[in-house]
Amino acid sequence: MTKRSGLFAVTSAHGKIGELLSVAVTQAFQDLLTNKHLYQSVEVSVAAIDEYIKERADAEYKAAEYAGSDRQKESRLREVTEQVKQKKNALEAIWAVTPAMGAFGVPQTTVEANIVYFELPTIYTLCPTCDGRWPFNPFPLHLEDRTSSGEAVVHHMDDAVEVFVCAYQCQACKTEPLVFLIRRRGVKLTLAGRSRIESVPAPAVLPKHVHGFYSDALIAHNAGKTLPGLFMLRVLIEQFWADLERRHVLIVRDERGRLHADQLADAYNDILPREFKDRFPSLGKIYEDISDCLHDARADIKLFEKSQQEIIEHFDARRVMKLDAEDDQRAAAKAPKAKAR
Ligand SMILES: [Zn+2]
């Protein structure tokens, strides 16, 4: 491995293919950190590299046809194999974040020709401090050496395995940076950790007191834990009904004062207008389907997505038909009267 400390204008061993890969890695980081959740992955696209190799190969084959000697022809064809080999080398190389420049334009860490350097992109993500979705810029880590500053090579097995640590700062509030841990195996990048838990905002149509259950359901589902996600969706429905019961909109306690979900479902169904029940998804049905799934401990991704969508549809319809106002009237009418003095 060629080491040239202090010189950034080092010739990359990977040539044009290395440049194309560098751009693709930056794009994959942006997609991963902007659009994906914990434990989700993206693949670095090699489409541009393949396109380039194909174009080069077409040109070389054409040139080989008109080549004067067999030796010239051979050298043309060898060039094609060389490109394919270069692609393999670049994909198996260590990838590293381009080092920051220090004084006199000298990079702060050793630069190596065999490494594929890439720039960290600007990303968009939800800021846990100012609660909005803003651009985040890479934030320098100020660590001593390359191994600890951006990436650690775990080991080389069939594929290159690396772990990157990247800090990002919200451009709106410029407070504590978010730090992400990204694992690379071959061309696959996985979001393997983050310094602060991701928050998933709940749609405004949902009652405020169930927002937390909705967010937790989505965080679990997005991280590949759909079964606990389904459980949280069921808790959301249950707690929505329980709140109506607390406000005396639904009256369903048994003689021992206990609440039963099936009775809550029936009582809720009873107060819904007929045209609503005919047209919109039933919370009772969603609750029942999720319960069946939980009893079988089935992590049903399709059911999660369908239930999530139908819950929102249900509450959106409630909003349009002004059912909250009706419930408020019921609550006022049924609330235990204050004793007259
Ligand atoms: Zn912020």
C-alpha cells in the first residue's frame, strides 16, 4: 500500500472507476441517512461504473477490429478485462471519508492511493432539538487518526466490512450534532446506530394522547420489529377507546369496574353514525385482525401497513364528519353532575 503522508493530490489507484464509485457512495450515504431508518439498508449503485465499462468495451472492441496486428488487438481486449478488474478492486477497497484540510491545504490525516475517498453529503432529517426536518451538514469529528476519525475496518472476509462514524449538525439550530453509525458490507450500507433515537411525528388527525403509541409503532416497524409495532397500534386503538370511556362517552365497565376491549369496540361501534360505518374502515375490525396476528406471534408486515393506513383513514373521516364535537356533547351530557350546593 502506497502511503504518502501530507500530500492530498495523490493519484488514486482506482482511476475513473474510483471517481464514479466515490460519487455513488456519497449518493448512497445521502439516501441512507435521509430516507432510511435504524437497521435499514441501501446498496451503492454500480450502474454508472457498468455503463462506463460497457462504453469503454464497445470502443475497445471496435478499435480491435481495425487493429493492425494481433498484438494490438490483444492489448485492446486486455484493456477491457483490466476495467472489470479495476471495478472489483474498487469495490473491495477500503472506502473512507475525504480527510478534512488542515493548515496549508494539507489533509489532516494520511492519504492512501488504494483507498476510495468519498465526500459526506448534506442530508435531510428530523432534528430532535428543533423538531423540524432540516438540512444537516457533516460535522468534523476532531479525532487523532484516520481509523478513529471516520471509519474502522472490522475485517475482510468475503466482502469488505467497515464501520463509519459520521456526525451531522442541524443547519437550523446548530446545536448538538447527531452521530450515525453506518456498517458497510460489500456494497451494502446499513444504518446501524444513532446517538439520539429517531422521532417519528404522528399525523395531526390522530388524537394527541395517542401520538406516542403511533410513533413507537412506526419506529419498531421501521427497525424491522413489526410484531411490537403491531402491538403498539393495538394499544393506540385501545387507549383511544379507553379515553372515550373515561370521558363517559362509552359506558362499558363490568360490575368489578374492569374494562374489556371487545365491549369497548362494540360500544364505540354503537355510537358511530351508520353512513360512517358503511364508508370507512372499522377500528374494531383493525383491532381484531391485529389481535389475531399477535396471538399467533406473526410479524405481518402487510397487516401493519394496512392497519396503519386504515387507522389514519378512520381518524381523518372522524375529523371530516366532526365526530369529536359529537363525542364532546355526549361527554358533557353523561358526565356525573356536580352536586348542587
Ligand atoms: Zn435543529
